[in-house]
Amino acid sequence: MPASLRVEELINDHSHELALELLAGRGGLRRLITGARIQKPGLALAGYVKHVHPERVQVLGLTEISYLEQLDATGAARGIESLFSIEPACVIITRGLSPVAELAIAAEHHAVPLLRTPLMSSLFINRLTDYLEDELAPRTSLHGVLMDVLGIGVLLLGKSGIGKSEAALDLVGRGHRLVADDIVDIRKKPPDLIYGSGSEIIRHHMEIRGLGIINIKDLFGISAVRDTKKIQLVIELVEWEESDEYDRLGIDDAHHEILEVKLPLLRVPVRPGRNMTSIIEVAARNQLLKMQGHHSAREFQEQLNRAIAEARPPSFHGDEVE
């Protein structure tokens, strides 16, 4: 089922400063918004509603309101009816403009919320789009730890007890930042960006076996945590098995898929004596280089291939040998 948002949640939200007030159509406050794109239905007021999408928010600005004001009552009612008859999620008037009477009448008749904001159309549409893209983004959650290491969002995966939280705690001690421990809430933002955040209940907390639940924000300060981070690298911690083969060159890139987005993946074996914190930190540095176009393993392979080619002895044809 696609993500959705009730119209009443728009009015109650204050984080994006939409400054919305309800003018009419209270009976439709539970209508669902399922699309993040916004429409300005100018032609719909002239009767052409073919491309008006009812699941989207419809915005009327100065152009649309002034057009309705220059019509007589019959013409305005006809144009407004053509828009409200498709029963859009809601209709919002910008710039604090006063609606013509026919708008409120149609909103009540069709139970379509009619809202108003004092914001300019362009500013309001930008804020509303950001809000809807965030709220309607595809979501999932997974077991892991998300860290901000040198500006790279590193998602640590692995079975319970492998040492994810301990490695994350050591990273925090080195000045890196915790985003989420144990449960990572994931959301996909357009076009193909994956963001992670901590669960509201356990945000900024971490479980360390033998120590219990600790509050990273209280222990290390506000600079040791952040609420959300784009995931750019996945590191899976696995138990060392002598029979398994692990990537020793790093030439072939592996991927981990989250919400149909492929993210770079490293499988790092864990065994006594390996400094996992340093390995994770270097992995983040190496990912930064890759993002800037420098792939160390492939560059080394190219240098090696050139050295081999230059050192190869010349070949002779049979008739040149005496």
C-alpha cells in the first residue's frame, strides 16, 4: 500500500511552517494525500480537468483567484464545480487571499478541505513539497547501527553480538557521530537517496553488553549524535571462517539493496586482534576517495598491469632465430 497522509496532518504540522488555516470543508479532513507533487489547476477552473490528479494538493495563487473574481457568479461556480467534482485531496489558497464565495460553497458540498496560507505560492510550494516528499517516502527498518564517519553515512550490519555497537562506541570516542543503534529507520528520497534515522524511543541511546543502555548524547555531548544521515556505505561484519574466501583486492564492487537502491557493500571478517574501528574508519576514507573518482584498488591493478607489460620480454618469430 502506498504511503499516505491525511489532510488534517498538514494543518497540525508546525515543523515546516506551512501556516495553514481551515476555511471550509471540515468534513474532508481525513482525505488522503498520496502524491508529493503539487498542482496549480488553472485550466481546471476553465473546465479542463483531464490532467488534474485528485490525490495531489491543489494550490490556487493570485492568478487563479483573480481569474475567478473577474467571472460572474455563474461562471465562477461552473469553473469551481469542475475542479471540486473530481474531489481533490484539498485545495489551498496562498498569499492570504480571500476566496470567492463559490469556493467555500463547493468545499462544503463536496467535503473537500479549503485551506489558506499567508505564504507566497513559490515559497509555500517549496516547503510543502519538502514536507510531502519526507512524509510520503517509501520506508522500512532494519537491525543495525548507523554512523556518520568523516561525513560518510556508514551502516553497520551483522548478526547480534558480532560487535556492531562496540565498534560504534569506539568510533564515537574518536569523534565520529552516532545516528542510530539497534533499529535504523530507513526512508527513500528522490531520486534514489537512502536516509537513516534512529527510532524515536531509543534515539541517541546504545546498548553495550555488560554495561547496559547508555545515552551517547549525555555522555559525549550534542556533537556526538545526529538525527538523520544519508547512507553511502554498508559494512557487514561477519565471523572469520578459515574456509571462506574474502576480498583481498577490492577490485570488484559489491552492493547491498535497500528499497530497490543499490549501496556499496563491504564484508569485513571479525576476529581477535583486528582493529575493527580503524578498518571502518579507513573504509569511510576510501569511500570518500571513490566518490571523488579515485578507486585505489583499480588504480593499483592498472599500474601493475602496465609494469608487467613493460617488463615482458619481446617475442621473436621463428625465422629470426639463428
